Amino acid sequence: MEEYLQASEVIDWQHPTILKLAKKIASKHQTSEAITKACFEWVRDEIYHSYDYQMNPVTCRASDVLKYKTGYCFAKSHLLAALLRGNGIPAGFCYQRLRFHDDGELYSLHGFNAVYLPEIGWYRIDARGNRKDVDAQFVPSKEQLAFRIQFPQEADFQNILCEPLPVVVEALQTSSTWDDMLLKLPDIPLELLEKHGFVLRVDINGQQSNQLAV
């Protein structure tokens, strides 16, 4: 479990601004579950999704997401992990592969988190940011993510990683603006993911649209 608490270049939870916020959020709550819910809702609601709000710069490092108050789903997951780890709560990274438009063939990864709660074990949460077609919530032990698998070639990866995928970090770090990022959306074909040991759950019975899912 120790690897899900570590600091890194991207998950720089020891940065003073992150620690200050992490402790401020935690000061109002008594349990790890309550702290997790508060951190999740803060990132979901207070950090503006780069695409939804067409905001720059494209952030990656957790402290930069907090500084600029904007980020793609991946970046928001980096900040949430940092806040949780700053409170001693194990947090990891999860991904889905989603079709970017309902009427197109462009696919992209979608990033969110898993948190370890002593009462229930690993629980997945998605702080992407809600909108009229997205309603992600923290309601253990029910899972309520932003998106469901709907189309062929979409998949839900069951792996919980202790660090973000390198392809995600590279895309964020090499994109200069929010619309530049749209040209570099990270994707990994399903056959390659299976080759590298990713456990996939493919379910095309979901009813929620995945359009513009980044």
C-alpha cells in the first residue's frame, strides 16, 4: 500500500500549497471516508475542466493544477491523489477508453482515481467535473463515475496504478493550450493494453453518452 502514498514529480503532494489545502479540508472531518468525500468534491467542483471551460494552461503536476485551478480529467486526478496522499489516504489512478464523439472514431483515455477506504477497500471516484450529462458522486459502496462504457472498442480498465500512465503525462506536458491537447489526446488500443497486463471490462449496455468525454 506504501506505493499509493508516495510523492513524485507529478504527484507532488509535499508541495506547501497542497499540504495546506489538504490539512484545511481534513480539519473539518473526522474519518478517512469523510475527508475523501470532501477532497473529491473540492477537486470536482473547484477545479475547472480545461475543455469544458476552454481554459489554459494545460496542467499536469498536482501543484500546477491547484495553482491555475484548471485541468483535464487526468490532471484533476493528479491533484485529487495528491490531496488524499497528503492526508495519509492511499490513492491510485484508473482509466477508461472512451469514444470522443458519439458519431466518430476518435478514442481517448479518460482518467480518474481509486481510493482505499478501510471500511470497503478500493473505491473508484471521478472528479472530472459535472455538467448536464455527467453526475459523478461519492456514494460508497455504490460506484458513480462520470461515464459508462457504451460503444465497441471502449473499455473499463480494472487496474489501479500507483502513478499516472506515461502516455498521459507526455500528452499533458507537451500541449501548450487546451485545444492543442485535443490533437494529442492519449490513447492505447485495447490489444496493446491486454498485452501489457491490463484487465479490461467491456460492457456496451450503458445508457450514458460518452460524447466529449475527456
